[in-house]
Amino acid sequence: MNRKEYWNEEYVKYWKSVTAEADDGEGVVSRIEKTTRGDYKVPGEKEAINLFRCLQYEKSDKLLDYGCGFGRFYPFFREISNYYGIDLSSAMIQESIRLYPENAEQFVVAEGEDLPFEDNFFDKIICYGVFDACYQEKALAEMLRCTCEGGIILVTGKNADYPEDDEQAFIAEEAARKKGHPNYFTDVKKLIPQLERYADIKQERFYRCRGDFVKEEFSSTMSDKFYEWVLIIQKKKHEEYKFEGFSDAYSNTWRIKNVCKS
Ligand SMILES: C[S@@+](CC[C@H](N)C(=O)[O-])C[C@H]1O[C@@H](n2cnc3c(N)ncnc32)[C@H](O)[C@@H]1O
């Protein structure tokens, strides 16, 4: 199964089941609308919105929701920014357009590694729950290219060195591979010095174990081992963005554990 098939078929089934479970009988649109009022029904939604509030929007800001899925964050942004959503899955974009027809022209099917926007186009990019599915070196270079000087990018991901006692992270890694879920780990220690050439790091959050993100338990200082991470960066100036490999489909933790087993 290629990645488009996965996101058009398997993930649509999964997401529909999650939102159906969270539905309170008033329908999914009503549930998403409630998100903006603080009545969160899907795990992770409240924490995502809290993170986005750190970004200090201006009404005129052009914002890209990179890998927007069903556009669930559109209701939060519609009052505070000029919202664009891209996703490689046409099924996701169709559903976003069905839910929010007033923004139809700004929901676009596109691969994050090849964005159909001019250099410096956006003031803000959020890449939430998507980076681990991307060809990361290309994806980050594209985000930087399309952000204006001084613009802000928020990225979340999974670290290649997570604690060996984090069974849940290990189980999730194996399960993703079995399902064919595109899943890449970031070597954050390799990424940060490269990123600092092009951007200032405004905020960093490191979540030790799987599950800490929804509890909002994080450290602002990087330790040796952690699982999820969030970076909020500000682009310095426009140039060519090149990254040496900092991501892999297998975590370092998985490799260590499997070498130990054999
Ligand atoms: C886990 S979902 C998160 C969706 C959304 N950000 C949210 O939190 O509701 C990942 C989304 O990223 C999209 N995606 C995965 N890889 C992508 C890529 N390389 N370029 C653009 N979108 C991608 C998938 O189709 C899916 O909609």
C-alpha cells in the first residue's frame, strides 16, 4: 500500500470511528465547533489548541495547516487568520470542503514535500501530528521556503531515542509498521544544530513518554531520551534549505532493543 492509499482509505476509516465515538448525537460538525469553545471530545484536541494559542496571530496572517486532515482546526483559526489547509489525501480534503464549504478554495490536495505556494507566502505554519508521516528533510525545507522572514513554524514529532522502558511507544512503533502506517522518527539532536542555521528556536517541549503529551507534561530542556517533541521556530532569512539525514523509519530505541534480543 502506498502512502496516499493509506491516508485515503485506512486513516479515513480510523478517523471516522474516532469522531463517531466522540459524537454526542448532535453530529460531527457540532463536535468540531465545540472544540473552539473548549468542549473537547477527541484526545489531544485541547492540548493542540493550547499550543496554537502560543503563536499570537494577527487577523491578516496567512496560516498553513500542513496535513490538515478533516480540517478540524479550521474553526479555531477562522476568526484569527487567513487559513489554508493542505493534505496529500484527497478524501481528507473532500471532507474538509464538505464541512467548511466557505473555505473550499483554500483546502488543497498537495504533498507536503512539494508545496504549491510561492516562496515566503505564509506568516505561520502548523504541522501537527503530520511530520512523523513525511519525508522529513524535504518537508522541513519546503515549510521554510514557504514561510516569510520572521514567520513562525510549529512542528510536532517523535524522537528517535525514546526511553527503553516506554513500552507503549515501542508497541505503537511495531503496530504502525504492521499496519503500513507511514512513520518516521526524528533524531532531534541531529536536527537542531542544522535548523539553527535557518531559524531561531522560540520554544521547545520534550515529552518523556508516550501519553505525556495529552497530560501536557513536558520539559523545556532536552534530555537524552524522550518521545514526543514540539518546536516553535522563527525563520531568519530566505536562502536554500538543505538538511542532512535526521530521520528514519526505525527508532534508535527499536534497534537497540532488537539487537539485545538477538
Ligand atoms: C495523523 S493525521 C493529522 C491530521 C491533522 N493535522 C489533525 O491533527 O487533525 C496526518 C495527516 O497528514 C496527512 N499527510 C501525511 N503525510 C503527508 C504529506 N507528506 N503531505 C501532506 N499531508 C500528509 C494525512 O493524509 C493525514 O490527513
